[in-house]
Amino acid sequence: MSSFRKDYDVEHYRDKAKEEEQRARAFAKENEERISKGQKPLSRSAFEQRKGPKPTQKLQQRDDPLELDKNTNKTVVVAQGTRQNQPGFFCEACSRTYKDSASYLDHINSRAHLRKLGQTVDTERSTLQQVQARIALLRERTREASQKKEYDFRQRVADIRQAEIDKKTNKRKNKKAKTAIENTESGDVDEESVEMARMMGFTEKAM
């Protein structure tokens, strides 16, 4: 006799079972909402057709920023035409427009929108190497921010010290210039001091 044992991908089948459970819950929830509104419940096939094809990817990180505040405090001229040109936030995947950023953000994180993109709400499990790389990146960013903060503090201290030195230097020059004017009035003239006084903006008093 020959015997064999078939190896199963436990993780794969567990994910499929979880996804099917989520779809079943979504199907039941939608029919409950339809019944509460007095509408006829959908069949499972009709529900699946409305929801589109089954997603084939796990939740993906966005590559581009959402820029929800790009038009804040701006006047935008809206031309008549397609829904895409109407005021608000337009979702190209679902061809829907939302009046405010909060409802748009809720939509792009919803199961229906992700399904349009071919994604599930499940996140991909990170590997040990990915976690280590992420930690290293965060540490490097923290170190750079700390160094910049320390540099800014040192620069600020240096600027304050230089300002104090300049203030004391100007004070000494002013005192010396005033002394030169007083000496001029008393007849004890120091030409170098008088010239400095003139450069500082002081003028001799008429004798």
C-alpha cells in the first residue's frame, strides 16, 4: 500500500474563512438595513454582484498624501459639467462626491471602497526584517530630530552671547565718544577720540 499526506496552507485557509465570514456579516447587515427601510432583501448572488469581485490583496499603505486641506482658505471656481468637477471630494474609484473631508475620509477607509481597489480590510503581517527596518528608521529620525534641536539650541545661545557682546561694545564706544566731547569742551582735545565721536553720531557743542 502507498500512503501520502497532503500538506495544507493553514494560514491561507484561515484567511479565506475569515474573509467569507466578513462577507456573510456584510450581507446580513445590508439586508437588515434594506428591511428596516421597507426594501426587498437581496439574494446572496445579487449582493456579491453589487459588491464586485472578491478582493485579492490585503490592505495597502497609501503612496500619496490625501491633501485634504489643499484648498483651505482658498476660493475655487467650479465649472458646470461632470460630477468630478463639482465642489467637494471626488472618489474616482467609486465615482462619488463627498461634501466634506470627514465623510470622504470615512469613505476611502470603508470596506466598499477598498473592495473597489481589490483590497480587503486585513493588513499584511509584517516580517521580522520589516519590523527591524522600521524600528531602525524611526530611531534614525529621532536621532536626527534630536541633533537638529540641540544645534538650534546652541545656535540660539551663541546668538544671545553675541548680542550681549555687541551691546557691551557699543556701550563702551558711546562712553568713549561722550568722554571725547567732554574733553573737547574742556580744551583737552584728543583728535582720535573726536573723530570716533563724530563717527558715532555725536557733535561738538558750541563753545
